[in-house]
Amino acid sequence: MTNHSEAAGSAENGDISESGDISGDDGMGGHDAGTWPQGGAEVRAPLPPDLTCTAYDSRGDGQQVTLRTPAELADALPYLLGYRPEDSIVMVALHDKDGRGRFGGRARLGIPANPDDWPSAARQLAHGLVAGSERRGARPEQMVVFLCHEPGRDESGRQVKERLGPLAHTLRLECGALDIPVVEALCVSDGRFWSYCCDDEGCCPAEGVPMGLPGTSVLAAAAAYAGLQVRGSLRELRARLLPWENSAAREQEAALDAAGAALVPRILDARGRHEVAGETLDLAERIIGRLADAPPAPGMLPADLRDDELLGYDEAATLILGLQDRTTRDRAAEWMEDEQAGPALRLWRSLARRCVGAYAEHAAAPLPLPGWVAWSSGDELAPGGARHGPRRRPR
């Protein structure tokens, strides 16, 4: 399921992934599950005692981690997604297997700013995740819900939890209507979490429970051992696709002007268009090889800066304009397997950053390519324009 709009509007970019490196058993330690049938009466049932996550390394060896508390579940969220969600509704499916369970699909949607949009967002998310799971032959038995939202001005995390309470209730109703109980619903805000399913002051006090330091939990250690990474926040991942706003942007725009003057007349001619397509793909393949030969750089920002240095202004302009042709773009999308996938993904991200100034709309051509290549190569975490909607800088 993919839906394109921003979190400030109605439901935003539903990201559903079915497979992951972490799987788990059903249940949340000691907390009653709450769900409602169509009539709206709440039904509560006891839960299994724990939820077990297994992080797999590259050899397939697993290190099992048992989650017994809401705190451990809240800590697990970034490892389930591969990034820290912001302003997000996240739903995680749980499946039963031989009396034990495992994590299944994950779905994320931006929290609509208007509460009137919450019912439709909840319906879209729940039905989309269940339908996606059923297409893969595994209907969820239970659900876990996370509401991640930072406080606004003069607002506390507890007030966020209370404000989003009706949204949590609506999500549980939608899952209940599908006969899938929500075994835990957590609000994560301002470094704390609150449970919507537990009112026991002993474990879930009204002031919330502080989140642990990132990377210090048993699950974090297991994920690190298995080579799994939390790649930053969702905002940081999206920033990799935003257009330049530095002095180099003017030079890039000038290069795009010059390339347009040279290429557009050729593209309007059938024979010239065929030649431009071939030149575009040849240039892209050379640059992919150049990126593949570059030494690795630690961290997202250093890696992106290195890739930008390896791509000239004129080269970027030629590729951006050449990729406006759909047939050329479809052929470029074929670089999604084996050793070409990683460098191709880096090239498409770099081109998205070069769509500056008057050429911002040209990013519609390269933006789908990062998401497509990432998905095809098994990296469901890398955001692309096709999955995360239009580019906007936070204001």
C-alpha cells in the first residue's frame, strides 16, 4: 500500500514491509489486550507471557531476544523499521506459529493533522496491512500499535498521549472489526512512552516511562551482532533526497539550463531522442561504476557528500534531463540487482538532490528509482519518492 501526502494533511505515505530480520512471538508481558467488535463493546483477553525477537546475521544464525515489557517493545520499534519514525502511526502484525509467534508486516502512516481524518487513516492502515499480509498467505492473529509524535509548543508528552487517545481507540476499533486484537498500543513522545492498553500505575504510570538510552538494550546488542542498523530518523532519511540549497545549487541550475538548450531540441526529434536515451544510459553506467570503485565513507552525510563530489554538474544535468523520458527511466530501473544495485541507488539519490531551483519538478523522474532499486534488492528501508511523497523541507 502506498499513499502520497504529507503528515500535516490526511493520511501520509503508508509504508508496508512484510519481511524483516527480526521476528517474534506473540504477546506483551502481563498486559491485557483490548479490542472491540462491531458493536463497540470492549473485550479483553489475557496474553501470552512474552514476545521473542530473533535477529539473524548474514550466516543465518539467530540470536533470540525475549521482550517481556512495553518498555522493551518500545525500544524494539526502530529495529523493526530500521529507522526512528516521527509523527507516525506504526502497526506491526503478529503471527502465530506452532504455539509461538513472530513479527510479520509493518505499516507506517503519517498522523493526520486533522482528527476528522483519523478514522479513514486508521481504516486505510489496518485494512492495507491485513490485505498485504493475506496476499502473502499469512493473516495476522494480533496487532501492535505505536503512535510516535513529539510535543508541540507548550505541550508535554503526556498531553500528546491524551490528545492521540481517540486515534489509538479508533485503530483498535478498526482492528477489532477485522477480528484482530490489538495486544498493545503505545504512545512514544518526548523520550517517554505510555500504554493505551494498561492502566496499572505500577508499570505504566500516568507520567509515562522514560525510554532507555539508544543502543543500550539487549535487543540493540543482538541487532548490532547481526549487522542490523538503525539508520537515523525518518526525517534524516528523507533529507537525502532533498534539493541542494547551498551555493553549488546555482552552478547546478546553470548546468541544467545549458543541458536543456542542447538536449531538448534533440529529444523532440525521434532519432535524436533514441540517441539521447543511449547516451543517458551509457553515462549512468559509467558513473555507477565510478561510485562502485569509490572507497566507503562512514555515516549517511559523509557518504552523500562523497557521492556528490564524484558526480559533475554537467553529468548530473545530462542524466536528469535524459531520465525525463519514461522509456529511458524504465531501462535505468533495471539496475537493481547484484553489485550494481547499491551504486545505482546512490546515483539516483544524488540526482534527486541536484534537481534544484526551477528544476525541482524534474525530481519526479529520478525520485521513484531509489525506492524501486531498494525494494528490489531487499532493502525496504531506503525511502524513495514513490513511497514517501513529494519533497518538502521542514519549516
